[in-house]
Amino acid sequence: MAARVRTVTVSDSGVAPYGMTAVARGHAWAVDEPGETGGKDSGPEPFELLCGALGACTAITVRMYAGRKGWTLERIAVTVTYEKPAERGRFSIAIALEGPLDAAQRERLLAIAERCPVHQVLAQGAEIVTAPAA
């Protein structure tokens, strides 16, 4: 299977001092720091975006699985909290499932949630290579 490559370009948005605009596949969104860290709060800060990526991937993975099984999942809500204690960060995920699911189906969907690709990358770690732009 060929590797799937994703690219996001982040550049100054003009909202000084830390405002950025991120762009992926024609979609653009603001990124900034909150006022208490010197930003103008023109968008979510990077760890909020990371929480959003984990939450979205979790919800999509669960919804895909429920769909393949033919289970009625009327609504899913995923809340992700990030805490940075002394050494390592910690993500806490709370998942609300609505629909006529029995206990076994709910338990299975919660187990499947941990198999989302973003969860896997964060749990296992990823190689990060920094280089000058070409």
C-alpha cells in the first residue's frame, strides 16, 4: 500500500505577533495563541488543533465502523482534553454515543475508538524531520 502524504502550509496571517493561517487542500483556518500567552486569540492554538484532530479522527473511525456493521449511531460527540504535566503530555478522551446500541456494541465502539490513525501515531510516536524549504 502506498504511503498517503498530507501537507499543510502555515504562514503569517497578518495578525501580529503570532497569528498564522494554515492551508490544506484549499481549506484555510486561523491559528494563534491566546491573549494570556501574548497572542491575539484569532484562532485556536496548536494544542487545541491537535485535540481537534484526535477527536475528529476518533469520531470518524467510530462512525465508519458502526456504518460497516449496520449499527444505528445517531450521534457521536468526542471531547478531548490535553494536559501537560511535568514530563509527558496526557490526552483524555470522553465519547458520548447516542442511538439504539446495546452494551456490547457500545463497548466495541469504545475499543475501536483507540484504533483511529491519529490516536495510533500519538501513542506510538512519529519521526519528525526538520529541514529548510526547497
